[in-house]
Amino acid sequence: PYLNGLELIAAIRTGLTAAPTDTPFILMTGHADNAKIRAAAWLSVQDFAMKPIAFDHLAAMIEHAITHRPKIDHALINTQSLADKITQARQAKAKGGGTAP
């Protein structure tokens, strides 16, 4: 509840979570705007899919994402803002509410 999908990807990309920073991502959405697409590209998301999507097309996207790991420029991401949100999520989880990355 504290991070949106793009913020979670940014947190992973900058090493603020336990996930590898080169984890492949494919964003799936029913509504995309130019800002969201630019942000996904900036975060080295391998692909962007609009719902509904054909299974064969999704499988090809996954195969490509796994075989072409992203190269990340961590300097472009505001890590302090993300770190603050992750801290809030972890504190909420410790108090018994929500989930944390």
C-alpha cells in the first residue's frame, strides 16, 4: 500500500530491497499514459504490455526479459524518497498492518 509498481521497481533497481537489481520486469496495465511508459523505460523495464494480452505474446516477452538483463543507472533514481517509503511500509508491517518490500 505504500509503493506503486514503478516505485517498487525503482527500489529494487537501487538495491533498497533484497531482490537483485537486475531483476527483469514487464509491466502489464489496462491503461497506460506517456508518463508511465517513459518512467518504465527510465527504470529499464524490459517491456510494457497492455491488457488483454495473448499468452504467446506474453511468453515471448518473458523469454526476452530473462535473456536480456537490464543495465541500470542508479544515479537517476531518488533513493532517499524510496527509502523513506520502504521504512514506512516496514514500520506499518511491524505494527501488524500491510505488507513491506
